[in-house]
Amino acid sequence: MIRISRRHALLGGATIGAGVALTACTSNDPTDTAQVKTDTSGNANAATGPKVVIGFSAPAADHGWIAAITNNAKAQAAQYSDVELRTVEAGADAAAQRAALATLIAQKPNVIVMLPHDGKELNATGLEAMRAGIPVVNLDRAFPSAAAYRLQIKGDNYGMGLAAGQYIGEQLKAKGVSNPIIGEIPGIDSLELTQERTAGLNAALAVYGFKVANRRPAEFTADSGQAAATALLQALPKMDALWNHDDDQGIGVLAAIKQANRGEFFMVGGAGSKTAIEAITKDDSVLKATVTYSPSMASSAISLARLIGQGKGMSDLVELQVPKEITLASETITKDNASKYAKLGF
């Protein structure tokens, strides 16, 4: 498995740390999102080749991160004259996405890139496509069966928890807090990615002898974040630290904190949204850091799907084919380094 830093985009098949062009936007508004696209000039793999039809499916844009996934995929596909992107609506749940993908599979695109509503529930669809001879790029939410995908590219959910827990542990240790009260606001609790994030947090905190006192799940949206935070603040009249898994729902979390007039603790976010990075830079709220989980992975997924469709490998690697798995490292953004990460905010 290849692990790469989010600061290095996969450009046209090569791992390159420069030449990223994007526009970043704030948000919980699905229409107001970052578009990360890579500069394909000066790369042999980017030269026009055989036409590749890439099918694409991702959940509806109910929050900024998901909207950025789709926007980034479209922007990246537009960089290649030899790529035709066919998008299908994912619908409101796994069953609707399964039906839409069945139609797409029948069209026999060269490659399919999909971010499933739930990896376990869409695993059979991945297997169906692969058996039909259509390579699948599984984006973000993992399929349990390795036979269901040709390439899996995702963020490091467990690593997010580790990064958040390490930051919290170090900050509390530096403050001399020996028995802290720590809160947690995860995303959708039934998702494996949420469970991995929580497991990483718990493992990191255990190193310091700490543990979470109370956790209230949200649903990756601002409204759900506000509701979860309100309940958590009522359950914990005093708190030393809080990890909110997702910066989109973090908009609501911060609103609840402000409404409750609380500020005795510090908060760590998750994903690296533009709004969160700006708040960390201003340093005028409880939000002091966020751990990355960038939607730029969708741009990389399209570039890699193109290479798979053309039978090419990544130019910086000796191997002749694109790897089977790529996991992006989770990095911690603080006031000290926020300026470097601002361009990747979504």
C-alpha cells in the first residue's frame, strides 16, 4: 500500500508536489466548494492517449466535503481531452446508488470511480463491475472485498483519530491537566470510517492515560453538528478538550458552543475545510486545530482511473501498473502552519 501526504497530488500518473491549481470556497453550501485540479503540463503520462470513458458516482452533495468530491472529479476530468466522464446520481441511499450503478455498468465504461454510500452495502456492485471487466476505483469508503476494486484510494480514518488524539494529548500534557474531561462528536456512527476514527482517537489518548468522557454522533451536516454539540455541552458542564470529526458539521458545533457561551476547552476539527482553516488562523474561537481528510482524493482518482483505462502506470514508480491501494496521510493543521494548507481548504 502506498501512503502519501495530502500535500502531494497524484498528477497525471506521477507523484508531484507542485503545480496544483485550485479555487477554494467556504462551506456548508454544496454549491460553494473547492475545485482542486492538477496541472497536467510537462508530464509524459498526461499526453493525449486512447479515449477513456470513466463512469462516476458519489452521494448527493448534502455538505461541502461531498460536493467538493464531485466538483473535483469533474474539474480533473475536464483537464484531459481523452477522458469522457459519465456521472450518475447516487440517490438518497445505498439501494438507489446500486440501481444507478447497474445502469452505468450496462453502458460498459472503461473504468468506474465510485464513492459509495456505504462500502459494505455496495461491495456486491463493485464485484459485479469487476466481473464484467470494468475496473473499479473505490473512493474513500472501502469495500470489504479486495476483489470488488482495481484501486482503492482513501484517506486515513484511523490516522485522523491518531492525529487528533496526539494533538489533544500533547496540549493537555503541556497544560499539566492529569485527569481531563474529553468530548467527542463523530459523524455517522454506523459507518466503518467513523468507527476507525474513534478507534484511532482512543488509541492515541490511551498513550497519555486519557479517555473520552462523552460522545454524541452527528451526521456530517451543520444542523446535526449543532444538535449533537448542544447535547454534549449539556452532558458535560465542564470540558477540557473536544474532537469533532468533521469540519462541515463543525459549523454547527461552533454555533452551539457560542450559543452556550462556553470556552473553557479547546477543539480539534476534522477534514481541513476553508472555514476551519480561517478560524484557526484568526485564533478567535475554541477551534485550535484540524486534522486533514481532503476531497482532493477525487482528483487523484480520476487521473488514476485514466491511467488504468489506458494501461499505464505511475511515472514515478518502477512498476508498470497503478498500485492496488493508496492511503493519504492525515496531517495536523494549526495556527503555525495554516497558511501552507489554506489552498487545499474546501
